[in-house]
Amino acid sequence: MSESPQGERLGSRAIERNRFAARDSAVPLSPSDVVAIESGVGGWVRLCRAADVGEDAPLGVVLVAAEGEEVADLRRVGDRDKVCVARDGDRWVALMDRCPHRDIRLSGGVAGEGLLTCPGHFWRFSLSDGRRTDKPDEVATVYPTRVDADGWVWAQLPPRPPAVSMRAWLLDQARSRP
């Protein structure tokens, strides 16, 4: 383990380029994705180094709960744990890495002029509030974001939802229907 200037212990695998092989039927991580071990207090989660986010190329970050946890299939990762980090000039913005239209990963899009363009159907979302430019009722989820003195991008994410078995989910769905 190494230490940051403030003495914070960083795991040697805390942030690393994705090296996980995808299975035949899996939805693989993109080669540009970063896997980050969830760390932080009060909902603030450290995502990546600010320098790793390109001027116009957002970065996909997949959060894992523990060091060594593998992510070979994105279908097994909840929306809350897939984050898109984009730059807006000298400001960094963290969003849920999912377009509200077709569940396409926003990190595959292009950022510029205060907008993030989805790679699926080229919808454009404001990096300020996540609203779609031509239909403000369509909104991408934007998280409160900050960059610390060491150059790490942090986002305040909602709590991770509890795991629910398929049986429990189906029963809940059946009970909620009239």
C-alpha cells in the first residue's frame, strides 16, 4: 500500500485500468473504464484522478465494494455503481453512467461546451443540471462532485440499495399490481 500526502492509505489496486475478461454472454467493461474500490464517508466516494478525465472524453468508473472484487459483466453492477466523470472546462461532473432513454453508457459520449452527448442517439445533456437540451423533462442523474487538493474526483452518491433476491422482487412486483 502507498500513502497520499495526507497519510491516507491507498490500496495498490484502488484505481486501475480494467483488466477483467468478459464472458461470451456478458456485457464487458470498455477498455477505457476504471475500476475503483468504494471509499469515503457520508456518501462521498472517490472515483478517479482528475487528470485521468479527458477534455472531451468522459471516463467510465465502476465501483466495487472490496479490493479484488472482479467485474466481468456490467449487468451484475447496479446503476448506482456505474459513474460517468466528465470535464466542463476546469470543473468535473459525475453522472449516473446511463442515458435515461435507452440505458446506453454516457461515458462513451463526448463532452464539450457544457454538454454531454450520448453516443446512442446523440441526445445532449447539460453538465450543470443533467437536463436534455431540447426536452428539459428528460434528465440524466448528476451527483454533487468535488476535486480534492490531491487531484481526486469525489462524488456524493446515494446509498447502495440492499440486495434483493429475484423471488422477493417478483413477489413485490406481483403485490404492487392491481
